[in-house]
Amino acid sequence: MKRAEVLRDLVDHGPGYGREQLYELAAELDLLVSDVLVVAGHPVPAHLRPPARDRDVMRAFAKQFVTMDHAHLAAVKNLVVALGSANPAPEGPDSAPAGRAFHEIFNGLLHNRGLDARSMPFTGLSMSTIHGVAGGRSHSLQQLSVVAGPLAWQFDDLVAVADEPPGHFGSCPTMCRHVGEIFIAAIPLTTSQLVKATRKKR
């Protein structure tokens, strides 16, 4: 099957997949195991999710990327990787499975990174629009193009999961996958480590 077909099958029939099969698919698709589990409607083990941490600190950490160039992004990623490299994996129960609607999957992807609609540093959409995507009120190709980078997802993959038909849309500011890669690297960080990785205002 083509990549888009695999992702759609995960959305439509994911609960019937075995855990081992989903881990193998995550490697083949180059996606987080936790993301594949969310798309397939499976619970996510605690060791794959972020530890409990202060939401305001996470929002401050995320907000700094709006104006960063690639050199600063690379420096932050190196710091984040170093900070989290020795952290123990969180313990606890598995998460509840995400629902099958796109907004439920979208929220699951955010939660895998310790994010929510308020903390994502979107540059091309209003906060009310982002809450609309997270709340299931709407999603469009333009909106998906904006959220793909911070999730470190390919745009076409997100379109397949959202089951959006192909089409044209106007250009809009987007963030590159480097930002999303930092969020992924930051998954194991604690609140105090997020503070250390947040650039101070000058």
C-alpha cells in the first residue's frame, strides 16, 4: 500500500492492529511510536509520553520558536537533547485511546509532545482557528499545512489522516520540521529543564 493508504487504514482499522505491528509500522513510516498508536486508536504507554510539567512553562518554551532562525533552532535542539539524555522514562498507566475523529487524533499528537492548542507556536492561524481544529469545528488544507511543521509531520501524511481531498489553498506562514523535531527531543524534559531550554528575553 502507498503511505497515505497505510495511514488511512490505521485510522479506519487501527484497533485491529497488534502492538508489535504498530511498532514496526512506526519505524517504516519514520513516525513516533506514540503517534502511530494514537492514529491507530491504541493507548500510549507512559514511558513514551512527557512527564507531568507546568503548562505555562511549556507555552513559554514553545513561544520562543516563532522568530528563531535555523542556527538558534539547532542550538536549542542540542541543549534539549543534552538535558533529556539521562532522564528516566516516566512511569504510570497507559493513556486512554484517542477517538477516531481527526480532532481527537490531533489532540493526541499534541499530548504526545506535552502541548495543547494554546502552547503551539502557530504563525499563520489565529488562536480561535487552532482551537477550532482541536475542538473538531473545522480543519482545512491551509490549517493542516500550518500545524504539520510543529508536529514534525509531513503535510501529505497529515492530509491522509484528516481524510482531506487534495486541492489548492493560498500561501501562509509555516514553521519547518526543525521546530517539531525540538518538541520531539523535548518529550522527556521536566519543568525545570524546559526553563533552562527557554531563551531569556533581551
